[in-house]
Amino acid sequence: MGEKSPKKPATEDEVRAGKAIFHVRAGRSRVYDLGCPLPVKAILKEDIDFGDSGKPVPKGTMVEVVQVEIVDGTDVLVGFRIGAEDGTCVLDELEIMK
């Protein structure tokens, strides 16, 4: 996701291929429109745990948003990259740089 404008949620195959960050079981999510094309830069509004190290990434860190889906009609989940690592957070934890 990010190379194209997605019209449907990411699949397990897209995650395995590195085209998406996360996959939600069928029927539980839909693509969320940020009002701008992906990928888009964003800044973390608070510290978040990230990657296998469990080390927090500090507030103010720039990330690249590559996937955004609304899960169960309530939570907007964001897939992002920092360098070569992938992470997830909720939309409220980011300031999108349009």
C-alpha cells in the first residue's frame, strides 16, 4: 500500500510481500481516507513502543504513513515506517503533514 491508491483493506499476502504493514480479518476493516494520497509524512504526538526492541520512539519523530484503515467502525489504525522498520499506532497519535 502506498504505491497505489488502495480501495480495499490490506490482505495477508500484501503484508507478506511488504506492501502493507498490517492485516485485519475480512469484514472488520475498511480503508480510511486521510484526504491526501499515501504515503504521507507524519509526526508522532507522543512516545510509542516500536519494533521488536520494545524501545519507545520519542514524540516528534517523523514517520511515513503507508496504510490507514478503520477497524470495527471505531479505531483508525495506521501502518507506518521509520527507515526499514514497520510500526502501527492509532491516528490520534500522529499529526499528518499534508
